Amino acid sequence: MVRHAGRVGPVPRWVVAAGAVVLLLAGGSAIWAASATGDDSGPGARPSAGGSGGAAHGSAPAGSPSGPEASADCAAALVAKLSIEQQVGQLLMIGTPIGSPGDASQAVQRYQLGGIFLAGRSSVSASALKQSIGRLQSVAAKSGVALQIGIDQEGGQVQTLKGTDFPPIPSAVNQGKLDSATLKTRTAEWAKRLKDVGVTIDLAPVADVVPTSVGKANPPIGAFDRQYGPAPDPVAEDVATVVAAIQGVGVLTTLKHFPGLGRVRVNTDTSTGARDDLTTADDASLKPFITGIAAGSAAVMISSATYPKLDPANVAAFSAPIVTGLLRQKLGFDGLVLSDDLGAAVAVSSVAVGQRAVRFVQAGGDVVLSVKLSDAGPMTDALLAAAKSNPAFATRVTESATRVIRSKLRAGLATCA
């Protein structure tokens, strides 16, 4: 759930430098544009149901292909022009303090990172943040691939951006008390503020169900009122509304924390031993995730708790039965799979930093999230070493890099000539 460096726990139109930055990648057949496009269907427009979080949902950016097959072909063609080093870079989303995003500039350039997570809390003005993000995108442009810019903007105690330009957002518990029309309208307004400053993916909504019998005794979610409610059906309805509203203004969404953190009694950020002894592959608590996937959510985040009935040997982030077997195969999700924080979280502290990235990708994950900027080096090195020594792992890297590029096509961060 990631609560480090002042964070508990997802984009306003962005501009790189004074205008659009357009680069030619690998001979010029792939064009990466740092101009904002996104969904023109308007706030709250619902993507077509039944999809798997690919680029088929919402209107396609100008110059990009339309339809899932065309998007997949385009992404594959773009990835084929990337070196293995560039592909590995696309699999990382590394944290940098939101008060000083420029701290990540060197790492972005050196490791050709695919994503940046804005960590902490800030009351910075929208104009100042937009400029900072634009400068980061200018650095990324040197490698030819624009950045996904992620943030936690759930509401309540999990609101990274506050202040004059980012008014308070109610907690999910209070959002869940709104009628669907009001929730849709207000969520779109909150998301539009992110869109306007250059955030491209919100690490929200929370799809976890916290039963009434657990409530505040659930440290990561219930204790902070991060859940929309105590029962799967109403939570699922709210999650679908929020996904449609956020993505309707051009910001990607992330369902978290699969397969659910609502029953655990330990916080994965601060302790080991978080486990859910009840969740099965047919559990009713999965309904908000299933509904959010059907609503077209671009991404799903995997928790770092253990689920013995699904995989008794591994935390979810390192579990092929959960990431590949349950999420990919049983639920049919072919969108972007992110880890919860694999940097500062105590739940994974027994595993070497680089191996955390390798194990997540081996399990079927796509984007390794770490809130620690210093993790960019060891995670890159470990992923590269595994890819260069193991052809099967290299294939997995390419597969995940392709999903990352699909998400960037969808976000208007890339086009095909």
C-alpha cells in the first residue's frame, strides 16, 4: 500500500518545455510525443465494459492506432526498436520527492526509466509542479520514451497534492456515501487537476473490501478509511464509477491492492506477516477488481501480503499463481500490473533489492514500484543480468515492456508514425 516518505498508500494536461517534444526513435519510425491528448469523451465517460485494461478503452490519442489489435501491433513494433537496457528501464517506476522532482533527473537519464512516482505530500502550486514534471519529461525525451508520472491521490489521508490548487478530497469511506452521479462528477474534477499538471497515472482507486467485523483493525486500509465500503457489491459499483470518471479525463487508473488487503491485520509497509487466510480464487471480495477491470482500468497493483489459499509459499507480489494464474488467466486481465512498493516496505525486506524486481517480473508483473530513488541502480542491474543470462526471462521483459508501451499509447505519451 506504500506509506513511506510521508505517503499512505492514483492527470492535468502536461507540456514538456515550451511545447510538444517529439523525438524519432530508432531511425524515426516511432514517434514519442510529449503532447497531451487523452480521452476526448469527456469527464465521466465510461470505457466499454468487458475489456482487459488495454488501449482499446477510451478514445485513442491523435496519430495512434485504434482498437486493441492495432494498439498491440503498434506497441510491439515500438518495443522491437528498444535495446534490452531500454526495455528494462520501462519496467521501473521509481520514487522521487514531490517537493523536488528534479532529484530523479540523473536516474531517469542513466537508467532510461519508464516511470516516476511522486512521493510524499505537497502544497506546491499547479504551475510549479507542471514545470517540474515538464523538466523531467525533457530529460526522458533524450532516450526517446516519455515517462508515466504516478501519484497517490485517493482522498482523505491519502492525498499527495493539497493546497489552493488541489482542494481536499473526501476519504473513500465518505466518497462511498455519495450517489453515483455526484461521485462521477466530483472524481472527474479531482482527476482533471492531475491531468493539467502532467500526472499520467493515479495509483487509485482502492478496490479492497474491509468487512464491518474488521473495520479499523485493518491497519493498511480500514484504519485510514481508504475503502469505499464493507461489502463487495457497493464497493464494486463505486470502483467502476471512479475508474470511468478518472480515465474519462485522460488519467490512467490503478486498482489496488490485488487480491485484497481488507482482511489483513498487519501493515505490509511496516511489518512482515500480513496474511489473508480466507481469500480464494472465487472469493466475493474480488468483485470490485473484476468490475474495475470490466470498466477498463489500465492497471492493477499487487499487494505484498500472503494468501495461503492461493499460494502458501510467496507474498502476492512474488506469486505466479496469483499474478499470472488468477489475475491474468482466470480474470483475463492483460493490462499493466504494478507492484506495491518493493523498496521501503518491510514485508519484502528479507529479499535483496534487485531480486525483488526480478521475482515480481518472473511472477508476471510489469512495473516494479519503489519509493526509493536509490533502488533504480540495483533493480536495473538485477533485471538486466537476469535478462542477459536467461532467454525466458528476456522474453518476459519484452512482454512487460510491450504492456508498458501500450499504456503509454493509451495515455497519449506515444504514437506510431
